[in-house]
Amino acid sequence: MQLNESEIYTSEEAQKLLKISDSTFRRLIKRGVLRAAKIGGQYRVLGRHILLLLSPDLPQKVRKAYEKVVEKL
């Protein structure tokens, strides 16, 4: 699957791209590590936010929060 920064992805597509479970996806949103909008009861994620999460140049605060989430897995 190709990741486009201006495209909007469903929660299932984002989970597939990030290779994470639904519970981890929701945890990342709750902690502010991943930005998503809830539309009609379903989450939508902008490709830019997925790329930011995957980028090695993450801001320090986001990186620490992400590491805490991963530690709990």
C-alpha cells in the first residue's frame, strides 16, 4: 500500500500501514501521538500524520510518548 500525505485513511488502513492493532491505534490517539478525527463514529487519519509518526525526526515529546506505548505492548 502506497502512503500519500494528502490522502485520508480509515482506522483499518492506518492500522495496516503502521502494522499495529486496534487497541494500540486507539491508545496512540488517546495519548496524542497520532492525530485523528472521529467522523460518524469512525476515525480518519491524514496521511501526513502517519508519516510524522514513522519519521525518524519526531519531536522529542512525541517520541517519548510513543516509546511508552510500545513498552506496554
